[in-house]
Amino acid sequence: MIELKKVAIGYQKKGGVLTVQENINGCISKGKLVGLLGGNGKGKSTLLRTILGLQPALKGEVLIQGIPLSGISAKAMAKEVAVVLTDKIQTPYMTVRELIESGRSPHTNWWGKMKHEDLLLIEQVIDQLGIDAIQHRPFNELSDGQKQLSLIGRALAQDTGVILLDEPAAHLDVPNKIRIFSLLQQLSRGGKTVLICSHDLDLSLRFCDDLLLLHQEELPVLGMAEELVLNGTFGRYFNQGEVQFNIQSGRFDFQKKFRRQVNIDTVPSPQRRWLVQALHKKEIGISPLPTENEIQWKDSQWHFNSQQFDHLSPLINAIDTYLT
């Protein structure tokens, strides 16, 4: 596990100390997938680097598996913690498979010779990430998304109790983002401690057990994801002006004042959800009260203003024209 005791993070500068966050407390436990979330410049990557010992904490103490960072050697750290950072790496002569195999180096002998169980783990990681087709390609020739999957593969091959990832879903398409979050969730269920820094708030809410939220004006807070939503903390930490978290839909909405409105009380799901999105794009709001401008869905057709529509597109165009 990872324990944070009154940790302050930041940088030593010529004119003094720049403190980015302070009084960070909490325990990231074994068997948990924890999302480290915050706006730009709130210190997420700095905290990850501090936990890794790549830069010192300004105050407080970080413990890995109950041991202070100062008491863990680099070799022991490599056996306890795997990491994927956002730093660009260059491996001009290394294939994807060779990169992933390098994750076993903390566990192999001086010659780096792998045993049968090491090779089985490599195959398992390649299969889990769905990168069999690119395993023999040079790493430097890959797309950014393929490189990201390969680097995650190296961390998984390291087979440590703690995994730290900085924006692991960056550059990935939506299916692979979901694959990675799901895989990290499975690893945590198997007993690993996983801390993931991400800007993807939706996937973090869907997959993470706990969230560690960073804010500039408020103290860092660590808690169950759903609890932080229900008590209003999540929305408070991320709301900005007209962009507000909708606790009903679980997503951020742009709060507009619509001049035109229609009533859709009789429209069922899922038609209702996508109808609302299409109407909002035309700056048409939803009236909470009955009105003559009513949209209905019955007999697999849309109904509005005594007209019937088989498809959503002509319905939206008709409403837009009628309410202009």
C-alpha cells in the first residue's frame, strides 16, 4: 500500500519554495484502484513523482508497504513499484516484445536470463493488451497509442504489488481506454495497489474504487468515488462557471439558458437521452411544465405539431424551424 502523511509537494526555486499542494493524507490500500484527479496544474504528476522518490516531498512522509521512501533502495523499489509516466522514451533498436521483457529485469539474474514462468507472464501481458500483432515491430515506429499500450505492458510485466500510471489512457481510442481501465480494475481485484492519474473523469468514476482529488483552494481529499459525488465534493472540485457536474447523468454539462423550450415528458429512454442532446445542440431546452410544444414517441415514431417523423433528424429540423 501507499501511505501519505501530511505530505506537501512542490519545487525549490531560486527565490524560495513553490508549494503546489500540502497536507495530503491518506492510505491507498491493497486491492484498490484509485484515481488521482485534479485540474491542470494542480500537482497530479508532481505527486506521482514524489511518491516514486523522483523528487523529494517538501514536508511529510511517503511510505510504500509501510517503509519510508528513504529506507527503500532503487533495486527494492523496482520490485515493489511499476510506473508508466508521460515522459517520452527513445528505444531505436528495441521491439515491443523486448521492451515488455525489460520489465522482468528486476526479477531475473545478473545475465537477464528469463525462466519459463517469465516467458509465460510476457505472453499473458501481450494477450491482455491485445498487441500480439505489433509485438515484433520496432517501438519507435509505432503510433502514440501503440507506444502507450507497450509501456503499460512493460509495467505489467514487472509484476509489482504497486502500479503507478500517469495518464495511461492518453493517445488511446475509446475501446482501448476502456480495456486499460478494466484491466487495471481486474489487477486491483487480484490484490495489487493501483494509482492512476487521469484527466478522464468519466472513466475514473466508472472504474475507480476511490478518488484522490486535488484542488487549488481546498484541501486534498481521498474517499469512495460514489460518496464524493453524492456529498457534492466531486462537483465542487471540478465545476467551472457554466460547466457544472450533473449528479443525475454523472457527466459535466454546459449550463445554458434556453430561450426556446419543448416538453418531452412522455418520451421514454433511450430515445429521451439522445433527443435531449440533439435539442440542446439547437439551443432548445426542456420545459418542466406541460406546453403545447410537446414531443411524443409512440408506435416507433416521433410526433410533434400534428406531424409524424420516422427519424430524429427531420424532427429536430422541424422543431428548430417551428420555434424560430
